[in-house]
Amino acid sequence: MIDVVIVNWNSGDHIVNCVNSINKHSGKLVWKIIVVDNNSNDESDIYVENLPNVQLIRQKKNIGFAKGCNIGANYSNNKYLLFLNPDTLIYRNTLQKVFFFMESKENLNTAICGVQQRKSDGSVSRHSNRYPSLLSFIYLTIGFTSIYPKLGHVMGEWHHTESRKVDHVIGSFYFIRKNIFISHKGFDERFFMYLEDLDLSCRIKDSGFDSMYLSDVYITHFCGGSSQKVKSYRLFYSLRSRLIFVEKYFGNI
């Protein structure tokens, strides 16, 4: 069975639509939907409070995405966790496909699974990552990756139209075995938002487990449902997380 963890901060109607899509299409695989609300002031927490299968956990301040996910995971008692952004929609067979893939004996070494993500216009998002290097972060920061995607760690040159092993799938749909999440101590809470998912994927890869991207099922991801409202803070936390990541992995170079 699966517990879904959603960290919410001012996501408006998005989170209602997200929860409704889970309840409609989960096929009884989802035990509960754990919503950690980071002190929203747009009443989006109230919108979901009485929806079916929702356990709402209110925070007195915005504690960040990584910490919110970890708190939500503490309320789970099931074999699998799905960390899902509030600005997403799942569809028929999305969870079923991932669940049965992970349950298959030949995939027991797969710790994390992601699916194809489509933008609101229907185009496929190129979101999977390679294991990063210091150079890939430098190229990303100075803009070289927009011209030569292969220089960066984001796999922007790949169309994401076939299933394959990858080093990292984006955290907006991050399906993980709970025992592995716990054994790796969850997300590093130094990352307020951004790169906490990449960091966890790197640690799990380093311990010998795989991540898998499935292209034959998909979700819609509207991208930046709450962070779009505070673009200056989004840039600040993005740059801050890059610095934390570089220090953590390349600080001794």
C-alpha cells in the first residue's frame, strides 16, 4: 500500500484538484493522503481538510519542503511513500503501474520510481537528472546548459519518451520504498526547497540502489503552483540550495 505526502503552501485550488485526482484514480492502493500545510494564508488548507482520506498536519510557520516531507513521512505506516507536489494531477493506472513495477521481483533493487510529467499544454517535461558534477553546476549557473544541455546534470537533451534507469527523477512525483527512505534518513533539511530530492537520490545511488523513469504512464505538473507567487524567494532558495549541494559534495575539491 501507498501513503501520499503533499507539502502545501498557498497552492490554492491546485491541491483540491490533486487530492481529488488521487481519490479518483488510486484504485484503493492509497491508504491515506498526508497533507503537511506550511502555514498557508490562502485557505488552501481549509479546502482539503474534509476531503476523503486526508490527514492534515498544520505547521505554525513555513518550515520548508524537505522538513515538511520528513514530517509527513513520520505519519506513514505503509510500504511505499509517494511525495507529490500539490500542483499535479494523476490519472488512471498511474499509481497502479508504478506499484506493480516496484513489487516485481526483478525490480527489488529499484528504490525510487518516477513517471512521465506533462506540462499544462501537454508537452513532456525533461526533468530527469544525471549524477551531478561540480562542472555541471558551474555550466548551469553561467547558462551554458541552455545551449549545450549535455554539459549539465539535467537531461534536457533526452525526450523522455522511453522508460530507462536514471540517476534521479524529479521530486514532484517521487515514489520511494519507505524502508530505504528511513534508512537514508529522509531529505536533508538544510535544503529549504530545491535539490533536496537530488541529494537523496545521490545518497541512495551511492549505496547501490537504482532509480527508474517510466514513460508509459504520466501525470500533469502545472509547475510552480505556489512558488510562482514569490519568484524572488524562489531564486534565492534555488541559489542557496546549489551552494549547499556544492559544499556537501564538492567541498573538499
